[in-house]
Amino acid sequence: MNSTASVHAVSRRPELRLFGATEGRRAFHDRVLDGIRKFLEDHAMAGKTGAREFYEFEKALHERLREAEREIVGDVMAASDVDADAIEVEGRVCRRVLRSRQTYMTASGEVVVERWLYKDRADPTAHALAALDLRLGIVEGFWTQRAAEQAPRPCAARPLGRGACGRHDENYTLPPRGAPSRHCPR
């Protein structure tokens, strides 16, 4: 399946477009930003001049920001999912079959997103597909485009089966599942 395929919702309901953040989204944004503000207040660098203290502060700040980025990216991905009775992909009508959780690798690390799966019921051999993957251009059902851009050099330089695409950072360690090439976009 081509990741650039168009996805058209087939539904009897009129299309509803929402603009701006809802109260729930504002609360989510406030919660994420409040966590960062609290960290900065609790770990202000005033009077801490040592190299070790600064190292620990910088490391902890980086992890907090990556954590916030993962939460935000996961939320945006979930909000981008298609919720329709059926979709049309490359001229085939695919019906909604189930909602499922999927782990995706983003530029800031792994996120888990719940999304709808669709299947061409006229073809008994067809696999279910996620409209979200098509809409966002997900590479090989796992990588966001930005994460896939970051991965090729380390993946190519590392023999298959030796870990997470050559990344030495714990945030890029992938759980062992499937063929190693699945996690190394080429």
C-alpha cells in the first residue's frame, strides 16, 4: 500500500470541522506545560554553578521536554485519526473493523496511539489498514516521516539484530518484535 494514497471517508453523516482547541485540548496543553513550568521552578539553576549540577539539570530538562513532545505528538496523531464507517483507498471501499493500539516511533521516541482499522471486505486476503498511517505518511506502519529521516544512517551502519538501529540513547531502544528490518527504514 502506498503511503501517499488518498483517504476519503464514506459516511452518511455530514462532515464536521472543528476549529481551535476545545476545552479538553486546552486542559491537556495546560497540563503538559504546567509540568515543564514546575520542573523549571523546582530546578532553577540560580546558585548552582558546578559542572555536575548543570549536567544533571540539562539531562533532566531534556528528558522532560522529550516527554512533553511525545505526549503532544501522540495527542496530535490520535486527533488525526479517521473515524468513519468506511473509507475509500485507491478506489476500494474499506469498512471499519476495530479500534486498536499501535506503537509508533516519532522523532522524540515511541508513542502509543489508538486508531481505527479498516478492511476491504470484498477481498478475503486483504489486511486491515490504518487510515491514520495513510493520512500522516507513516513509514512501514511504525515510523513517522521525521523519525524515518533520522534513522537511515545508524540503521545502515549496524548489522541486523544488534539493537535499535544503532542508536545508543535509551530513548531509541525498540522492543524486539518482528523482523529487525521492519524497524530500519531504508
